[in-house]
Amino acid sequence: AVGGRALRWASGRAPARAFRGSPRARTAMPSWVIDRYGSNEVLRFTTDMMFPIIHFPNEVIIKVHAASLNPIDLSMRSGYGATALNMKRDPLKLKTGVTEFPMTLGRDVSGVVMECGLGVSYFKPGDEVWAAIPPWKQGTLSEFVVASGNEVSFKPKCLSHTEAAALPYVGLTAWSALNQVGGLNQSNCSGKRILILGASGGVGTFAVQLMKAWDAHVTAVCSHDASTLVKKLGADDVIDYKSGNLEEQLKALPLFDFILDNVGGSTEKWALDLLKKWSGATYVTLVTPFLINMDKLGVADGMLQTGVTVGSKTLKHLLKGVHYRWAFFMPSGPSLDEIAELVDSGKIQPVIDEVFSFSEVPKAFLKLEGGHARGKTVINVITRQ
């Protein structure tokens, strides 16, 4: 899949298909939106959400068959990251008086391409695809969604839309942390000792499987009731963080080559001591103050504070012989191509905690809000999969 995409791009754009516009009668669609930030009561179902429009030649419109929820949806519902995301939506502040509302949440989509922009040559209407839509764009808890062609990939053939919707956002977040930031890949992981903190959530369950697919030794930290699941996914050692002092339990093990931290908080104060010194060992955390700083301090001061924080921590730990990194979700169709290959080869499978119908979106948010999920919360937008 990756080679095919690269070959098509390298050899020049294929002749553009004639653009197919939406039927004029279709101007609105059903969606779950919010009109203000807050708790679950701000969720509102509407049948009058504006139908998505292709604004750029590389965009596609996808008919959503299934979506899923991630912790970022809870955070965005409450206003987390609004300053940074609004800057991304309108960096030049050209849309005076225009707000982000009504806003559709949901980042994952599995569905079928309905329309393609003039510059799209890799996809055509009718293709089954999946994607993770960036948080500054309208989300996927809707009948249709628009995405850039470079954010989209062909859905794994072995998965239903319901199953496929569980993977893109968590998969790309883990891929960013492990591969793009952490430098891990299929050729350099064999025999490496990997520690995954928070291994039973969406990102954690994906990371365990990816590291085992790349032949690493995986130590996973989760609660006791999730240990069977995590072992089934391939973890070599499973540590119950509730069974005693976690720091002491981990210090009793051999040192690690890489740590992925999905937990944050006080963990960072001692986790880096578990790494092998002066060997290129790396700690990557997905819990960063970047968006919080911008919300509290504004764009300029927030970015400055963030830069000072990450710079000082990186230098501090580098002097101790280990690497310290932050990682973030990054949309990427080519990375999803690689993930799809791993899925179709049987090396990665979706982990789904519960499936809800489109009418049950508020209930799905409450489920996610309750915590302790074992995998993903999926929404069937189209009932028949």
C-alpha cells in the first residue's frame, strides 16, 4: 500500500477525474454537535448540520459508516486546547466574529469515499477507507466528513467498518511516539526492552501489539483486571500498578531501552531512572502541557513556556545519559497504509470495549468519561456494517 501510494505520486499525477458535485438538494446532514464547551449536556443532535464541501483539490468526502471516541473528544468537549485549535483553524484571523461552533467531535472514521477533489488520483468514489481527522477540523460524529487525501488510507480488508474505526487515531498516536519520535522500526526493535505505561487503553493496546510485531520484549503496566487482555495481545511481562509500589516493582526488573508513557503525572519523576544510561535509551511521553499552556497563557506566552519546559527537561536528562521526548498525534495516510498492512497480516487487531448506535452518542461519552476502558468506544453511524 505504501509503495503503491509512493509510486503513484512519484510517477506524476494520474489524469484527474471530472469533479462530481453534491446533489443540490443535499445541503444538510445529521450530526452530533456542541454549541458551547461544557459537560455531557452540551451534546446536541441535529439534522441540519451543513453538508461538507470540498474546498481544496486534494480533499475527499467520506460517508461515515463508523466512528469512535478518544479521550481528546472529552477534553475538546470541555474546551481543552481551544486557543491552539482556533489558531490552527484561522491562523491569520481572517474570519472576524466567526466561532468554531457548531462543532462536531469524533476523530476516527471508517467509511466509503463519496466525492473526490480534482487533485485526488489515489482514491475514487466507492473506495472503502479509514482515517483520523485532525482536531482542528470538523469531526466524524456525522453522516459525512471531509478529509485531505493525505490523511486517508484504504481500510484493512480483513476488518469491518466497526472494527476499523477503533484504530486510526490511537494507531497514529502510538506510531508517532514509537516510530517518528522514538525512532523504533521493524529493523531495530528485536530484543529491545520496551516499557509501556498505561497499556490497556487505546494507545497502549496498539503499542503493545506494534512492539511485539517488531519483535521487542514488552513490559506492560495496567490494572489487574486488564492483565489477561494485555497478555493476550503479546506482552511478555504485565505489572499490576495496584498490587504494590509501581516504582519499586519496575526497579526490580532489568533496565529498559525505551519507555512509552501514556499516564504522565508523577510517573515522569522516576520513570527515566529505569532506562539504560548512555545507550541511546529514550523516554517518550504523550502527556504534555502544550495545549494547557496556550489555553492559560495565550498563544505567544504559551509557546514560549512550552519551549522552555521541553528544552530544559531534554537537556537535564541528556546530561544523565538518556533521551527525553514529547510526542503528539499526527495525521498520516502513508502511516495508516503501513498499519493496514500489519492488520491484514494478523499482527495487529482492534481492541473494542463497547459499541454504541448513532443515537447513543451521549451514552458513549458517559462510558468514556467513566474511565477504565479496555480498548475503544465505537459508534456505528450506519447500523448495517
